[in-house]
Amino acid sequence: MQRRDFLRLMAGTVVVLPVGTFLVGCGESADEYGPASGADAPAAAPRASGTSNVYSSSNTDGHFHELTLATAMLTAPPAAGFSGSTALSVAHQHSVTVSMAQLAEVETGGMVKVTTGAETGHTHVFTLVKVSASSTPTPDGQPGPGQDAEPGDDDPGPYVPPY
């Protein structure tokens, strides 16, 4: 094998490995509800809904929960942060606490992982990221505000999680 061939092989391996790692982490034992049970990966991409962001938790024990955060919680985080409950799923909810610093980190483009309180012997993980209203499709599947109906140079493309 010549040096040039070796370098091309290695460059392809470096580019492919991070993508492969994401696919393995999100694809193992996936069921109809989302990624592998127990994985930190969210069951669905976060989305904007009116003046709120909706986040899906990790899939644990064959189910996931949703958490709705008002956009104002991120743009002007309260000193006490956020404390609340997830949406009801499989006849239970989980408590969720997000500090002021964590909310501010999300607003500045960071990613924050928050583990719920334990309920019925398990927890879930929420991955909080900044959600752009323009990159979220409307409920009828049409492009959201600011999106082109046809892909173009300014089209943000499909959602790619930051993890």
C-alpha cells in the first residue's frame, strides 16, 4: 500500500467514525418510541411550539416523556431556574429541575443534559439545546416561518442533533 492510499483510507476512517458512533448510539435496540432504551439520546428532535420549546427525553423502559419550556425561560432565565414535571406517559410523570446557569447556557448555544427525578424505579435524560422556530416544521408538516418550500442555498437542511 502506498502512502497516498494509506492517507486516503485514514482520512475516510476519521470522517466516518464519528457518524458511525452516533448511528450506533441512536440505533441499538430502537423500538417504535425512539432510540435504544436507556440511552441518553432524545426520542425525538426538539421543536418550537408557539412561544415554547418541546423536548423529548431519552427512551427508558420502552417509553419517553416530553418537557415544555417557555422560550422566555431561556431568554431571561429566572434566578430560581425551572422546576416542573414532564408530560404524563405510561401513567406517570417525572420531576425536572434546570438551574438558571443551565438555562443561560442553552440560550447561548450550549447543550445541557438534565436527568429527571426517579419515578417507578427509573429516570430519563433530557438534552436541552437552543431551538430555532424557523427550523421547526408546522404541525401539518409544511415549512415553518422563514423556511423555503423548496430547498435552496439558505435552506437550513434537516435537523442534525448537536451530540
